[in-house]
Amino acid sequence: MKITLTDSGKRFNRDWIFRHLSFEFSAGRAYAITGPNGSGKSTLLQVIAGSTVSSEGVVAYQKQLPSDNSVVDAADAYHFISISAPYLELIEEMTVTEFLHFHQNFKPLLTDVTVDKIIDTVGLRPAAKKQIRYYSSGMKQRVKLAQAIFSDTPVVLLDEPCTNLDLEGIALYQRLIDEHCSGRLVIVSSNDKQEYQFCREILDISKYK
């Protein structure tokens, strides 16, 4: 999928978070959105995801398949996008097994991947029968990454993906990217190079104020 922003901007009340941003995110590439804390990286990612409407400009979605270059209506773009972000809540009354099965009803999993395999891959087998509310912050972050990266979507959006992860968790994140995100459009919002070191293109949001 290709996502194109044309003269896009977002404001809250009278304050512009970013403005006059034109950029094209192409299928199969990895991008990083960087900028100082509070500069609007997360807001831009939400605009890209379609969960927040831009105040001006256009956000367009287009399939990039050999036999299908059709335009995707913005209201339907969520079918093609998965996202992990610190501000997105988990259903903490569920176990990770229940949560991933529930999530699978909305977004199918990658081919040849099962819920049990995901739990083993992200190291949560010992806690698989516990409710998520009893997880540590790092364990919850593993669940968030799992539901985003293992969803069968052409677009993966990651906002500060290593939040609350220890060194082992960071290594897991980098391995998941290497093994499961090839050929997908990946956009990482971060100021931490270890979170976006695989990205070949950088968008500095501070240039669009």
C-alpha cells in the first residue's frame, strides 16, 4: 500500500502541530518519523493511520499490487493498517490467548502463524493463563507489538515500539522486524535510533511547523 499526504496539517484549537506536509510512503519501505518530544510525531502517525482526521490537506491510500492499484477509501484504510502505540489500551481482563483470538476476529494473522506460536515467540508462555492486568509494563508492550506485527496487514505503524522493554525485549523487537516486516510498509515514530535503525528514510516533523 502507498500512503500519500498532500499539504497536510493538524491543529488543536489555534495551535498547529504540523502544517504543509507533503510526503509519500511507499510499499515495502521503512520510514522513521523523528523530532523533539512534543513535536507531533504521534499525532502524525495517528493521521496516517486514519484514527485522527487532518485539519487540512489530503491523506490518500492506494494499493500497490501487481494486479491492483486501486484507491482505498479513507474510511476503509484501517483494514490494511496495524498499529502499536503506548497510548493504545489492551483488554486487561483477558489473558493474552483470549486477547489475540479476539483481535484475530478483526485482523487475520500472518500466514502459518497461530496464537500459540505468537505467545511462544514473544516469550509470554509462562504468563499465558494470567489476565493481562497482572502483566508488567514490558510484558504488555510485547502483547502490543505482537498484535501489530503478526496481523496480516500491508502497513505496520509503530509508535515508540521499545517503550518499557528491557535489553532482551529490544532484541526481540528487532528480530520481529527482521523476520516479519520484509515487504511491508513500516513507519516508526521515535527519537531512539535502536527503534528505527532499519529505516532508510527519515521524516523530521520539526521541518513542518
